[in-house]
Amino acid sequence: VNHPINCNQSQLMSDLYSTKNKTSIVIFFSTLGIIPEQLEKEVDIWMKLFDQLLLLEENLNISVKFHPRMNIKTIDFTSERILESFKKRIKIYTGTSITAEELIFNSQIIIGDVSSTLIWAQYFHDKKVFSLALPGFINNTDMKRYPKIHVTSDFNEIVRIIKDSNKYIPKINKHKIQEPTLNELLKR
């Protein structure tokens, strides 16, 4: 017998913490720069993704959060590149100034490399979760084991999926199926 929270966890998480801002994207860097020789190439790819995302919508909010234990040189290098190219159009968070959970709550789209934040984000049914599997990291496809995380090595694919998902927004089903209560499950 499953506990009721496990039966519909995705719906529960979304009901409790549903997002209000449908035009927010959060990007988590966890493995960026693990191989220092690959850092510049990886950042170039992320910069192309940022550029394409910002073209999607004028009022798009993009936030970037670095892993709290990431190398400071990696954070500085990447932050400088982001600020040079996009000024204040992208918010940058480091350390513990804001939690990953708060950023996920307030975002519709979550993108990362290989990160436990993506695993948690997948439990929200109203959020799209992507893992950009860059070739420089040996475990770049670890997120493939989670069916609700879309893993790709092509940043253009992420942009395409986001564009396509914004073209059709399904109507809310007014005749929602009522899930059994805990008492009803226990009586069975």
C-alpha cells in the first residue's frame, strides 16, 4: 500500500508550491569547471544558451545559481562573462544568499548540468526540467535515469522544446478526478 503522498507527489508539490511567474528560468551550475581545461568551452556553450533563451521573450527572468562549494575562480570567470554579455538581464546567485528550493518554486523552467536540484525539481508537474550534458564531464548523462528530466547535449534542443511548449497551453480540466482520502485508503 502506498502512502497517499507517494501516489500523487507531483500534484502535491505543485499545489503546495506552484509557481506564480510563468516567465522565469533558473539555471544551476554544479559540475561547471570540474575539468579546468574545459571551463572556457563549457561557458561558451552556456552563453549561447542564455542568448537564445533571452530571445524567447522580452520579460523573461533568468537566474543563475552556482553550487555553494564551487571553485571561486570558476564562479568569477563565469559571472564576468555573463555580466559582460547580458548586463543585468541575468541574476547571479552564489553561496547561500538564496536557496535552490526558492528559485525552483519561483521558476517554470529549470536547467542544470548534473545536479541534485534537478532531481528535486522533477517532482513538480508544472515545471520543465532539463540537464545540459556537456561532453567534458564523464558523468554528464547521469540525469538520464530520471524520466522527468530531459537530458540533451544540444542547447538548441532545450530552446526548441521551450518554444514548442509555449505554443499550446492545455485547458484546465474542470472535472478533476478526486483522489481518495487517507481514511478511504485505510478502509480498503
